[in-house]
Amino acid sequence: MTLTQPTDAEITAIGLAADLATRVAGRTSPNPPVGAVVLDSEGRIVGEGATQPAGQAHAEVMALQKAGSRAVGGTLVVTLEPCNHLGRTGPCTEAVIGAGIARVLYAVDDPNPVAAGGAQRLREAGLQVLAGVEEAQVLRGALGPWRHAVTQARPFVTWKFAGTLDGRSAAEDGTSRWVSNPLSRADVHALRDVVDAVLVGSGTVLMDDPQLTVRGVRGMAADELAERQPLRVVMDRRRRVPPEARVFDETAETLVLDTAVPRFALKALFDRGVRHVLLEGGPTLAGAFLEARLVDQVVAYIAPKLLGAGLAVLQDAGIKTISQAVSLDIQDVQRLGDDLKIIATPVAANAVEPAPRKD
């Protein structure tokens, strides 16, 4: 078979594989959330799979098992280059070769030097391999934060906040429930559902006493607790949070980090296998992360309200002049009832260093 450009069926399959990866986001770390689809020799879908929790089968193996003998002479379409190392599971490359696959298309090269080399191994075995198929599309999904974490040796950080149109998260008297509407609050639970950890500071816990759990997702009732819960993380250098705080209840695991330095906190989380963090802390902690240039994505829920005074959504981020402002590239805007949900990423070219502090 002569190497060709992707067929229409294969392009459709890579989109399906990306969707499959999205369904397991937050459930595979430190392994990547990967989706795979097997097409038979006629281009028909005969197997689908996604990465299982760490230590269990990878996406390729799941899809090949479903395809069975129909995989012979067919095509494997996968979001990430098949791994070529022996870890807690065997190399996916050997499973692909053993299944009789003739052609492999994947979107993203594996950035992990331990697992890389899969494409070369497959080519050496006589398979046709086409890399970089719909790479940009796939990296906009579940695989993007994982790749960022691996290449940067720290978790990908999504900063989420809810505020009024004039940038306030609470009124002057401290009242804040609720700035956003029920649709936005439900969407936050869906956001927590796909990350590895939710991070706040001690000030947020002392002020709001949040539980930081996931409820009402994936078809559940609004108050139903999800089976899989992200790690709850509290940065509390002075150990101010009392043991009776709701964040210490039995619904999920909680980690207290006795540091005020975001880089140290992220290093500790990365070493625990965390690859995607949802930053839900207040304006002070958000400012510290932004000043350290450790915010990779912003998810803002904007309510059509004006307060004129009160707590700002962001405090001191080390920005002293307009030229140091962090510019954002807006990726998506959605309407949730009367609220707006905005997803944006910092523009790297504008991520200049803040002015030095004068202590």
C-alpha cells in the first residue's frame, strides 16, 4: 500500500478519537488521555478505545481488543504516537504489530523520551505511519494540557473565576453568593470533572468554606456526588484552615501544602502525578500565579451585574504599567443563560516579566 494523505474516513476517525479522549480527561494521569479508533481494510469503524486509569490498558489496546480479527489489514487512528516502552503495561507498538494493523495515523508525537520511538518501531515492522494528522485540533482537546505538563515539567494550570461585568467577585460587604447563575455553577462542576486537582488558598477556605467536589455531571442528579473526585489542594503556609472545614470532609482526598510559592506547589503536584490543575483560589492567589506566569488558560464566568465596589477578581499580579498587561487570546465564548463563559489563553509574546518589587 502506498503512503497517502488521510482519507475522509480517517479524518472522521481522528475526530472521534479526540472525543473519546475527552471522556477520560482527569482519569488517566500521569498517563495521557488518549483516544483510538480501528478501521478495517474497507475503512469501516470496527473498534474504539480510550486510555484506562494508570496501570490499565492504553487506548490502542482497548480499540484493538474490540476490533479483534477485523483489525487485520486495517488502520489504527490514535491521538498520540503509540508508546514503545514497557511500563506497568506492555508497549502499544507490539500490540499494534501483533494485531495485523497495516497503517497507523496519529496526531501528536509523544514528548516523553521514555515512551517515544513508537513511530520508528512501527515503520521498522513494515507498517505505514502518518504523523501529525489534525494535530492542532487534537491539542485543543484533552491531550493539550497533558503535553504541556510533560514538556514543562509542571501541571497545566487553568484559572477559573466568576465575576461581574466590572470585575468584582463579591460585593463591598463581602457577600458573594451568587455572582454567577445556576448554569455557570453547574458548568464549573463539569470543569472540575476533567482535571486532576482543584487548588485554592487558605483565604478562600476561611472566607467561603467550599467543599470543592464534583456533583451533577455526566447525567447525574444536580446534588449527586460523582464517583471520581479530583484531589483537593489547599496552599496554607501558616496552617490557618481548621480541621472542621468542609474541604477536609470524606468526600474526596485533600492535600495541604505549607508553601506560598506557586512553583513549589506545582512541583509537588507534578511529582504526585497531577497533570492538570484547576486554580479556584481568590484574587490574591490568582495574582501570585499570574505574576509567576503560571496561568496557562483562563475560564471566566461573567455575570451581567455591576457592583462598582467590592472584591476584585484579581489582585496584585506584579503588573505596574500597561505594557506589562497579559494579553489573552480568546478561544471560545459561550452564553450560559444571562452569563458569558469566556475561555482564553495568555499570549506568549506578551508574557513579559513584571516590574521588580520594592520591598
